[in-house]
Amino acid sequence: MTNTLGRPDFAVIAGWVEPGHRVLDLGCGDGSLLKLLIEQKGVRGWGVEIDDANILAAIRNGINVIQGNLEHGLTGFADQAFDHVVLSRTLQTVRHTQGILGEMLRVGREAVVSFPNFAYWKNRQAVLNGRMPVSEDLPYEWYDSPNVRFFTLLDFEALCAEMGIVIRERQVLDERGRIVTEEPNFLGSLAVYRVTRGR
Amino acid sequence: MAGQNQGVGQVEAQRAHFATPLALRSGGVIPEYDLVYETYGQLNAAKSNAILVCHALSGHHHVAGHYADQPDNVGWWDNIVGPGRPLDTDRFFIVGVNNLGGCHGSTGPSSINPATGKPWGADFPMVAVIDWVKAQARLADQLGIDAWAAVMGGSLGGMQALRWSITFPERVRHAIIVAAAPKLSAQNIAFNDVARQAILTDPDFHGGHYYEHNTRPVRGLRLARMLGHITYLSDDQMGEKFGRELRNGAFSFGFDVEFEIESYLRYQGDKFAGYFDANTYLLMTKALDYFDPAREDNGDLTATLARSRAGFLVISFSTDWRFTPARSKEIVHALLARGRDVSYAEIDLNFGHDSFLMADPHYHAVVGSYLARITL
């Protein structure tokens, strides 16, 4: 489930889509991102959600939403049917990391992935102090976290290289949603990537 | 829904006559015909608030409310239609119609064939889903409805909604397809054929002309319904509801009713065989078997649905093994491939295929929320 309040990554994603583009938002929650992209950028949108309450909320928001479990991939979705496939703050909750990344780039021309950076300095500090980090972008206690994969900007980029995925753009944000340019793997709390298949 | 829980109250069936012949998918022609229908709520001045509710195998036009002289005869989908209910009659004008070939007042095998002066019986031409939709479109013409705000149905009713969106794309603004499939599987057809064989081999069937013999193939129809009922329920639900319970607490080592499930199925079979017409049952199951709109596009459902212009809400049920969620998703994925507006909900309910008739709060909220956002 996604937190829909104060989402600085939404603005980054909005900057990467064009009017008329088809956007698929995986783990779309109540459809807030799609609603924003439809209203502000004129895209056409669809969401995928597993949770009943979110399905209902998205329908109430007038958003196309498909109930499904991302752990089962995007079976049945046609190849290259979307311009962008978004996975916003959800990659860390999916067990089949490579599977979902591969599926995103099968059904979409581009994938947009945002995730909390485990190597953010405050997270490092928390671990050095002997505790698992709890922060703006990692807001859960270790015992109730939906997150099952903990990784950093460098880890993600290494995986992309291994999978032949090309990083087209990257935007890194601090806890307050401000853009980070220096030492992103240390000063960045949340990363947003725009990736495609290598040709 | 919550609160007063008042339905549409007292309703009356109406009859429309169509004097223009209808050419059928099978090559046959119905020279003239009647359709019986009911309406609930008020058609607005722009005639933009009409919803057509299509019925399934054994359904009819009496969707909601009750008759003045039959207060216990409540419509088959009453729980979803009414003021404040998902199909809100304060906002929408709801139409239920008994399909051609039916046995609840519309022209069907038990009607008189004008050419012979006798009941049609087995001579009634084979009707397909597309024929029903064309007949319904003529009723819409009579009612002055150019485009439905929504066409909706469960099971075979959902297939009519799908067919509407393909055959009359400009006349369907939204299609709500519940517990349906884009075509039947071999297993689905197999069950239908066993049901038909039960009727066709009943000595009282008389080749479909049993009306003239003052009899009815009650045994065959009863078996057909018993078999059908097994496929409408989930294994879990059957287990929970009946288990291995014995009516008299001990084995009686005979063939009379012993297990509660036997009692239930025989009761359902007897009840159904008491009022339903066997020829109609045969026609309806064949219409199911033949349904395959993608056949027009060499099996490419994506190409077929590309002709639709409607927004879609597709709903399936977790325990439905007659038309599983995977079958509904075939429709969803074909629509997604062409960038159509579609939402899909998979409802966790324990009643198998029959779940679509249940008043589950989440299920009804999904339907109600979708309809609430339709602009009129």
C-alpha cells in the first residue's frame, strides 16, 4: 500500500510523461498519482492494486484500476501496451525483484521506479547506532514493515547493469523532497529512476 | 444497502410487440415477437440515465420489486436495485427484459407459432446472444433510448453486456460484466451437453413437441437443473452448508434422500422443473455454447473489443469455478491491450458462480461506486 500524502516523487514522475501517454501504475493505491497525471498532464491511466479498499477508492476517484497481485507478475498484459509503467515506492515490497522489473519493461516502453534509499546517511547512522532505520521514506518498524528488500542506489544500478536495463534519468530527493545532486547515495532518501531496455 | 433497505416496491410487467421480422444468427427468422419487460425509476428528459440489466440462463424480466398480487415474488436481483442501492433508482432508469426464446412471457418455444397455430416447440429457431441484443435494441428504440448509460449482467447476462459493447458500440456508454467469460470452455460446454441430454432423452420430451402431448420432460429438466446447481456453488460452500450431514442421522442403505446435499439438489431440481420450459433451457444453453464474439476476428478478442467504445467494469469471484477469475481477465487484458477504459475487481466470496447474486457489501460498493461516477 502506498502513502499518498506529501509525495515529492509524484512531481518528478509528472515531469517525465507527455499528454496522451498511456501510464500503468503498479500498486496504485487510491489512484492519487494517476489522478494527478491525468489532470495535470493529460495522460491515460490504469492502476494495478491488490487491496480491496484501494480498489474501491480508485474506482471512487474515477481511475481505471485492475485488481491483481504483483508477485504473480503481469501475466496476460500485452507486450509494449504502455508508454510508462510506474512502480512508486513499491519495489522494496516485492519479493520477485527481477521478475517485476522484467515484466514492467515487457508491457511498457519505459519503467519509472521510486524506492527508499537504504544507504541514506540517517539510515546508516541508525544502523551504526544499533537500530534498524525509521524515517520519512522508511516509515515502518522492522516488525511491521511491508518491505522485504532493502537496497541502495548503487545496488539498484548494479542490478540494472546486470539485467541490461538502461538508466535514462535519475532524480534523488532528501527527506523533505528537495533535489539532491551531491553524494546521492549518502544524502538521498528517495530515488526515482526512469529506465528502458537496452537496445 | 444500509439504512431503510427499501426496494422498488410494487412493479408491473409490460409487453412490447415487434411486427418486423428478426433475422437470426442461425439463419432462422422470427416473423414477429413480443418481449415482456419491467422498468424501475424514471427515464430522464435527456433519456441518458437508462441501465439495461440482462438476465442469465434461468432469469427473466422481473429483476426487482414484487407484484401486487404476488408479494412474495421478489425480483431475482432485487438486492442491487432500488433507492440508494448500487443500481440507484433515484438516479437511474432500470430496464429488465425477458429474452427471446424465454418462458416468462416473451415469445419462445411455448408461444403459438403463427404459421401453424400450435406451440413452436422444437421448431422455434435457435437464438444466439447477438439475437437477444438486437431484440433488446429494438426495445430501446421503442423506449426512445439511443444509448444506455450502462448495460449490465452476470454470467450469460454479462455476455450480453459484452456483445452489446461490440455490436452497438455507439449505444453503450458503460458495460458491467460480472462472473462471465468471453466464450465457454470445453468443460463448460460438456456440462451444458449433459444437461441437454437429460432433457432430450426424457421419454416425455417428444422431440420438443411435448405441449401437444399434454406432458413435460420434468425428469430431464430436473436432472439438468441439479447438475447446473452443482456448478453454481463452490466446493467449500457446499462443504460448509451440507457437509456429509444425514437427514436422519444414520445410513439407511437405500437410494432415497439421505445426505442433506441430495435433499437440497432434488428440491432445487423439482422446484425448477415445476415452472421452467425445457425447450427454453435447451435454447439458453446452446446460446451459451455458441457465444464467442472473437470468432468474427479469427479468435482475436483484442481485435473484437477494439470495436467497443464503452467504459468497462469487469467483476469476478474467487470461488467461481464455472467462469473463473482467469476467464474474466481475458476480457480485461484484451481491453487493456487497446487502451480501453476498464476496471477489474476480483471479489473474495464463498458462493461460487452464484456469488454474483449475493448482497456482499464490498461487491455492491464496487458496482455502486462505478455507477455513481457515470455522468448523465
